[in-house]
Amino acid sequence: MMIAAENIHKSFGSLEVLKGVDFSANKGEVVAITGASGAGKTTLLQVLGTLSSPDSGTLVIDGTSVSGLSAKELAAFRCRRIGFVFQAHHLLPEFDAVENVMIPALIAGRSAADAREDAKALLCDLGLSGRLDHKPSQLSGGEQQRVAIARAVINRPAVLFADEPTGNLDSRTKEEIHKLFFDLRDRIGQTTVIVTHDPALAGLCDRAMVMKDGLFV
């Protein structure tokens, strides 16, 4: 089991968003989480990705009980074992594609030369060999998302979390990005959890789970 979350509760003030959620995913599995806006999907993704702490419940990722980690240990674990892709690309505008992808590798302590070579190889694998020195403003939305995906997987994370990764893209680019998640799974073997409103993407996944009012239905 790559992810095992049990009885996850999360409230914001008096609003209970997650009401005792259980979730699990196996190694190499691609799982979609769907449901209406406000169902709790993104909050759950943030808890599973250790970006937000649950009020109660347990979370084990790749054999590590993350609730027992200090803030410093958790940051190091997240850097090594978890990757994130969001609807907004969050690329740094002053850096080119290669430099953006290198950042997590540098944070993880890899040498600049190693990080640069790995970033270039990943971007070439993702069809961006002609865009390596382009800054985000010089890239299309689909190209920016490919850079963001390369950045998310440069440390070969055990788990990749994606929040509406194709929400801002046209239909053709969506299909290309959808295929990319499965190509990466086959190549790197990471578990992938995707929050999406896109039925086409959900239909491609190994499992699609529906949230409503803070629980799976």
C-alpha cells in the first residue's frame, strides 16, 4: 500500500470539510477523485500531500507515518517522496524551463550539474527539447504544464498529486497531458492521485472515486 489514510477529519472554523475520510492507493495506481465543487476534494489532496495537517486521523505514505514527523522532517520527506502539479503552473517567471525544473533537485541536495542534466532529459522526454531556454511567458499553457510536471517528478517521487491539472487547457492539449500521466506512471512507477472535474481523465484512471459533502460515496 502506497497511501493509507484513515478517518481523516478537517475543519476550518465551524465548517467541517472532511468528515472521517478513508483513502488508500497501491503502488503504481492512478486514482481520480471527482465530485462537485465544495465536496472536499482539494482539501483532501492537500492533507494527503502533507501540505495541510488533519485535525484527526492517520496518514501513512510509502511506509512512513507522516503525523509523527517534525516540520523539518516532513519538509524533507515531501521534497523526496511527493510531487505536486496544480491547475496554475506556479513556474518562476525569471527562470527558464530547465531552471524551473531543477529547483526541487537542488533543494534535495543534488549538484547543479546533475540537476541540470536530469531536467534537460525530462523536458526532452516530454517533447520540449526546443523550449529548454524559454521562460514561462514564452511558453503555451500546455508547455507550461509539461514543465510543471517535469518539475514535479524530477526527484522520482513515490506519489504524484495533481489538482485539476488540465483545467485551463484546450481539448487537444488536455488529451496530451492525460496521456503523459500514464506514460510517467509506466516509466517511473509512481502512484498518482488526480483531483479532476474532467470525466475523460477520470475514465482513464485505474479507479475513480466520488466525493460528496466531505466523504466518498
